[in-house]
Amino acid sequence: MQELVGRLAQLDPDAGAAVKVIAYFDRLVEGHAGLEPIVRGAAVLAGCAARLVDVDRRVQVRVDARGKVCDEIGLPEPDWPSAPLVPDGPAVLWLEHGGEPGPVDAMVLERAASAARGVLERTRGRSSVALDDPASVEVLFDATVAAQTRLTVARRLGIAENAQVKAVAPVGEPGWIESDAACWPARGRSTGARLGVGAVGGVLDLPASWVGARAAARFTAMDTEQDPGPRVVHADQLGGLAVLADVIGADTEPITDVRAVEQARTDAPWVLATLVAVAASPSLRAAATALLIHHSTLQERLGHVEHVLGWPIRDPQGKLRLQLAIAMWRLHRQS
């Protein structure tokens, strides 16, 4: 591509620049970039401010020629070059300069409008209701977005600046924002889903809440015999366990205790539920009650399980070791 651009630039500078524009927006599309990077690319490549306005979806993005997001939009001038995202549609991309667009401007408008159209269709569909707006929720979760931009997006969604909100991260689904009285996007909460719930805070605290919610989601389970444990985990209840989520990822080698839990799990169908019940219960009698078995039966099972694991789990130190091993085992499974 670079060699082609170089040859075209020698023959026709406009053609070479147009190929650069195509390659630039192709990279954004491949990287699933959002609206703001697309409008910023249009502004920087065209050397002037650019804006995208979609009336139906209540979207307004304006970036100046230096790549800085501007909250004040104002009305467009009639002679600015523009491109509708769909023919005769309410979504339009403008380059803020007068006169006819040159070949490069025309290519910037075409490629940026096409990329923005894909983002809107992917994240917002054809809905015109601001509360059903996953893309805006993503902006509020993004710590790299300017604070003032996040506050503007929150107001557009109907979230007051002083609202107390939290992020919720369902496993395998897009996240959402909750307060005591509302949910954004305004759709039914997932029923029966495994959920990580972030800490409560203000609008500007949502990125941290989202990080905590995603970490908490990795400690969840299906609450079945094959995957026992809580379906909902709150980040502010993890304490020091949250540190484990930061260090255990897809490339982390499981320690010996984690491998022992996995080996014990495959030894008999009741083993994992027994381990989780013992780790989570205040006493062995409480664990037996949770498992719906007799206390003596649990004692017999624990003798077998301790032999497989390689350490005792009926004393405080062994129980703590078991709790940490189960937590790390879950993180490895969710990484």
C-alpha cells in the first residue's frame, strides 16, 4: 500500500492522498472504532473542523482541526461540504469550510460517512430513543473520553450530573448503567444472567465502576452442580480478591492449587459443589445443610477430597487456601 501511495503521489498528488484516506478509514472500520475517532479522522485529514449530527438518534459529535472534541455545536452553514449517511436521511457529516469540496474532501466525506453509518447501525440500529443507546453508554464507560464529553452524553441520555449510578457487566452481553430508579439503555435487565456489578458513584466514576464490574463478572458462576457459586458478584465486596483479577489472565499459568481444584472437580460430580459450599459456609454443618446432605456424609466426602487436593480444608488455614484456589480457578476459566 505504501509503495502504491508513493507512486500515485508522484503521478497525481490528489490520487495519492485519496488512497491514504481510504486506507485510514479502512483501519478504523477494521478496529471497530466509534463515532468520535471517525469524525476526528475526517477533521484532521480535511484540515478543518468536522461534525456529525443524527437527529433521529440524537447524536452530535464535533471535532476541530486539531482533533479536539467540541461540546458547542451550533448550526451548520449552507455552503459547507456534507454527506448524508443515508440518502435524504437525518444523519449528515459536514466539513466546516466554505466552497466546493476538492477531491480529497470528497473522499474524506464518502469514507467517513460510510464508516459512521456502520457504527450507528451496529450500535444503535434505527432507534430514535436516546435511552436505548448502547453507543452512548460505551462513551460513559470510556476513561479516555474527555470528562465534559461524558457529562454531555449523560445529559443526552437523561442522567443527571449528580445522579448516583453504577455499571453492570453481564457475561457475554453489552453492559448497562443502573440507578435506583432507572436503567440505561432502557431495556429489560437480563434475567438469570451472570452479572458483575460495579461500585456506585457519579457519572464521571462510571469508567472505574465498569472496570470493577467486569472484574466482578469473572468471579460469577452459573449456580448449578457443574458450576456452583453466585450468579451476581459486587465489585465493592471483593476486597483483596480484586487484585487477583488484575494479575490472572489468559496467558497466566495456573498455580498448583488451581490445578488441584481442577483435578478434584473431575474426580466425582459432587466434588466441586462440596468444595464451594465448604469455602462459602461459616461451618461444616452449614455447608452440609446447603448441600442437603447429612453432616457425617460431608465428613466422609471431605476425607476423600482432602486426599485428592493434597491439603486439609477443615482448619482455618486450609479453608482460606481453598477459598483462594477456587477464586483463581474461576478467574482462569473466565479469562
